[in-house]
Amino acid sequence: MARKGSPTISQEELYPSGEEFVRPALDDTRGLDLDVEEESPFLRAQKRVSVRRGTIPKKAANRLKWALIAVAILALAGVAAASLYSYGEHSWRFRVESSDDIEVSGTHNVTQAQLREVLGGDIGRNIFFIPLAERKAQLEQIPWVESASVMRFVPNHLKIEIKERTPVAFARVGSRISLVDAGGVLMDLPATGKRKYSFPVILGATSGEPLSTRAARMKIYNEVVHELDSSGGRYSQDLSEVDLSDPDDVKVVANDPQGAVLVHLGSSNYLERYKVYVSHVQEWRQQFDKLESVDLRYDRQIIVNPDLRGTTKQPPLSASAARIAAAAGVKTTALVTRDPSGSRGGSAGTGSKASQVLVTKQAENPKTSKAAKRRSWKARSRWAKRDKRAVNPAAAATGSHASTAASAAGVPPASKKPSAGIAKEQ
């Protein structure tokens, strides 16, 4: 309790205990106004304005706006494309004016006449209306063209790239000689003196045979050439003709300064059999006045100068065809038509006499069975006994091809007399 003399008033004096302090009630409206004034004491009171909402939501309205913009852009692009198309269709700038606007590369043997036949109609045409795929197919129909590509460059330029076929041999078809590739496609000879090749001439092809048949012949030819050149001897360069008319009996004409010789190589072991010919050809020339053919198809027998009446006669070449073929590199012996009677060229009345037959024995194959050796020994014994008898020279000179082949197999025919010959150990 404070002192009486002090000026300080106590709490009991200021607020008597019997009286309760009642805070006067405030007006709600006034309180709200104070709250607003406290939240924004520095802003004037704003009058609320009611907003009328549209029927389309705001999000949908934005989408619709962008859709309309896209449609407008597409419409403008379509109009621009139509205008550009009309300009490209009718403008002179996109017209191929001359052959100078057509660039062709990769041609060596394709002639300008063949190219003009395919591309000549495009001169004066709008470059956008030239069918590239069609021109490519037409160019690949040219025999010399293996593949072609056609490209357009604005404003009016065509570029054509051609890959030509690679010839591997000459082919005699009928009365003309052409070049042929590994797939059997025939190609015309190049212009005179343009280029020379050193290929042999393939016989046995016909003009009416399908490409698949000719491709099978070329597969045999490729095997023969690959095998003859496999040892590095390059024996294929010595060949002037390769006869593929019989797949089981491949015949080659060896180009020899002393005279061409027809060599039967059969259907396998081409290199081994050709080496036999190379190693014995001089010996055979000493034994016979005229060496025309050698049959090496049999493993243990060699037949020299067999009858040639079974061969197919080729039609003679015309003078112009022979001249063009010679300029392209065809060997002279391949330009002479082989007569089935055994002569080379000339008329039918100038054929040579019937060929003599020499049966010789090769070195024995160690893989040969004993039964085959006994049969061969018995056959040689019978031939030796018959050779001791007197034989009519006229009959000896006209031995048949059938008896020759039978004797080569080791079994002489019983119904025919054997041809005159000389049995000789190699």
C-alpha cells in the first residue's frame, strides 16, 4: 500500500473492486471500415464493378484463336504453293533448251545415237515433268549399260551417270561376233580402232536362247579361264576359241604358230589336262604330219586327231563382220569357219582326209582300282595282237569316232575293227 503523502494513485483507487469494467460495444459497420483502412491505408476506396462473363470459356477461346491463325497460315501457304507451281510449270527458266543442259558421264562404248534415242525427247520439255525412273529404265535397256542414275538440278539441268558392263570374252552368235560379259549379256563391238581386246571367242551360243542359258555357259567359261590362269601361266591368252556347246566336253582351240589345235578338256581338271597338251604338243607334231585335235577327257588315255564330224558347223562371217571383229582384237584363227569334216575354212571340196588316231597311255593314276588296271591291261593285249595282223591301209585311215572313244575307255568294240594306231608308253 502506497504512502498517503505520495502523489501516486494506487490501482485499487483507480479501479474500485465492486465495479466491473464493461467495454462499450462497437458498431460492426465501423469496425469493417477500420479493417479496410488498416489493410490499405494509402489507397482510396474503389467502387466494385460487376463483370459480365461470356458464353465461351477463356481456355476454349484461346484454342479457337490459335486454330484460326493456323488455318490462315495454311491458306496462305497453299496460295503460295499454287503460285509457285504455276510459275514452275510455265516459266521458260525450267525448260531444257538443248543437249548442253544434259550432262552424261561414264560412257566409253555407249554411242551418242543410243543416248539421243532415250533423251532426245526431253529437249524443250519442262524439267519437272521428265520421268526420272522411266529414263533410268530405258537407259538400262542399252546392252552396254549395267546401271544408270538420272538426277535433275534446277533450273534446267539433267545429270546422268552410267556404269558400263565389263566384257570378258567374244561370242560368236550366228554370222556375227559380239562381246559378252560374265552374266551372258551380249554387247556390240566398239567402233573400229576404238579399243582392242585379247579375249577368246565363245562358240555354242544361239540368238534365240534365253539369258539364263547363256549365263550358265558363261559360268563354265569363267571357271575354265580362272583355272587356266590360277597357276600364273596365263594359258587363257593362248586360246582363240572356247566351244561351250556341250557342257560335258569343253573344247578350246589353242593358238599355235605351227597351227591351231582343238583340245578336248571335258568338264573338270582343265588346268591339269591343258598342261598335258602343252608338254606333249611338240612330240605329237613330230609323229604326225598334221596335228588337228587332241582329246584329253579320259584319265588314262589320250586320243590324237579324233574325227571331227560331230562338231557343229558355224555360219561363215561376212567380210564386214570379220573386218570389225579383227579390229576389235579377235584372233585370226577364230575368224576362220571350222568345217565338220576336219578342215578349216575354204569350200566343202577342199576338206582334208580322214584323221588318223594315235592312242597313247598316260602315267598311271595311283588311285585307279586294280580291276580297272586289269581291264586296261587285257584291252591293250588284245590291241597288241590285232596290230600284228595285216591291216588294210584304207580301212586303217578311216577309223570311226565311236571306236576311238571306246578304245580310249579301255573297252574296244567287238563289232567294229579298230583304227590303225600306235601304242606308246609315256
